[in-house]
Amino acid sequence: MFLLFRQHSDKAPPAQHRPSTLAELLLGLAGVLALGGGLGFGLGASPATLGLAVAGYALLATLVARFHRHSWGLGWANRITLARGVLVAVLAGCLADPASIARHAWLFAATSGIALLLDGVDGWVARRTGTASAFGARFDMELDAAFILVLCLALLTTGKLGAWVLAIGVMRYAFVLLGRRWPWMAAELPESRRRKAVCVWQVAVLLLALLPPIPSTLAGFLAAGALLGLTASFAMDIVWLHRNAR
């Protein structure tokens, strides 16, 4: 999920007695267990949903612990991102029971919508509190990529769209793999509102496509438009990187 994380060093916060990173990650695990358990017992989802959700969160928590490398806690912005990670892990767990996603499509979409809203909150909090960091930006970016992939898999496993929709979810990871082949593609990109807007657009379109009133044909057109926009955005980044490398 977070294969793109890089090591960053953040300055220690001036305040003392902050919660430890481990404690915050364990609290996130408790959230996954509570929400995942609620799906199993309250909505009749397969027990595998909880197992997959816990596995997904365990991967997230391991990578956060590995690359955050501090014991004083994540800070408010990263805590909000972690809360979004809890929701994404639970949504990923639902992939183990596609029939449950179909039965509770509105709940799945509503949960995804909350995760989308939190995507805008963490950045705002980071700017307001002066706690923006390279780690936080990378954490947010990679969680966005994982979230989009989960939504694409939901559309596939429920039979709403064909395997081609996965092109939206894997494009970010393909870009990173190409950067291993051609190092100039792995260079840092400047901040871009266009890139963020395209990401939000992808999530919004995929959420809309998942809704029961949207027929498969219309869902296909929506997803195809999102794929076209995403492809154009990556093409712009590749052109910029190539020109900058030269």
C-alpha cells in the first residue's frame, strides 16, 4: 500500500507528554476492530472482512511506525490521516465479501464519503497548526492511492465494472515502478493543485459509480472519464520530469 514512503526527519514538537506513536497506532487498531466487528455482527458480513481489515491496517501501521521513526506521537494532522486510514482499512476488508458491499452499498458509499471529507481536513489542520511535514504529505498521498485502489476493487468485485477499472487504481503504483527503471521519473514533483483536484475527482466519480441508482453503463462512462483525466495528469507530470531531467 505505502510502497512509496521515503524516509524523512521531522523536528521534535516543543510540547512534552504527547501520546506515543505506538499508542496512537494501537488506538487505530481498536477502531478497526470495532468497525469491522460491527460489520460482522450487525450487518451480517463475512468474518473474513474483519480479518482483511485488520491485515490492511497492520500493513499501514507497520509502515507508519517504520517511516515516522519518532516516539512523541503523530500530531493532529497525521492523526486525522490515520483515522482516514482506519476507514480505508475497513472498506478494504469489505472486499472479502462483495455481496455485503452490494447489500449495503449506501453505507459503503457513506463511509467512503467520510474518508473523502477527512482528506481535506488533515491538510487544513497541518497548515493551521504549523505541523506540515514531508512525512505527513507522503502519508496522505499514499493513503489516497490505496483508497482509490480499494474503490476500484469494489467496483470490480461487485460486478459493476470490468477489470479495466483497475487501471485507475494501479496507475500510481505503475508510475513508481517506472521510476525504478528510469530514475528521472523518481525525482520530486512540485506541489500541484491540479494533481490534488484530480485525486478528489477520482474518488468522487468512483463513489458515484458505486451507488445503486447508477447503472453499469453510466458507471462505465464516469469511470472512463476519470481514467482519461488521470492519464492526462500523469502525462503532464512525466513531461515535466523529462524536461527537468534534461
